[in-house]
Amino acid sequence: MTRRRRPGLDPRGEQLDPLGDLIPAVIRRLPSFEMADPEQVPMVTGVLMAAAMGMDTVAWRDRFGTIEPKEAMVHGFVLWLLADLFDSLVDKPGTIDELMRETFGTMGTLEG
């Protein structure tokens, strides 16, 4: 019998620490994206840390000026890695995709 993990728990069933577990796990995987510019890693790490600390990430990032295309691309890779990590934690591929579709579907009905 396979034991299912609860969201936010690591394979040992322990709560994940965003600063100690989540952020390093995502940042370590960024080099797997050939187009991820290593010079952008400090900024995307800062955005992740701001989110983990409950800060407004858009306001935090906006203090540093315009987001260049190279940085925007790395933020996209981070989102992809976070979605992949969440899907693996709940042991159900496509969970984030499903949540996003539901969210956007709800937004469409609210406008009318």
C-alpha cells in the first residue's frame, strides 16, 4: 500500500521550510534550463524569499526597476519548477495546471 503525502510535506512526512528547503530546491534546479541566465538568480531568489516571508512580491521587485527579458524568463522557469515541485509533493502530476484552469474559469464567470 502506497502512503500518499500531504501537500507541503517532504517524502519523510515533515513540514517543508520555505527558506531552508523549498527555495534551495528550486534554485538548484535552475541550471537545468539552458536559457536561465545565472546573473538573474540573486533577484529571483530574492523574490522567492519575499514570498516566503509574506511580502508583496510585486512591490518588492518593483523597487529595483524594470524587469529585463532575461530576468523575466528566469521567473518563468521558477514558476515551472514550483509547479513541478508541488505536483510531486501531492503525488499527482497536473495538479497545478488543474488549479489554474479552475481559477481562470472562475474569473471568467465573475466578469459577466
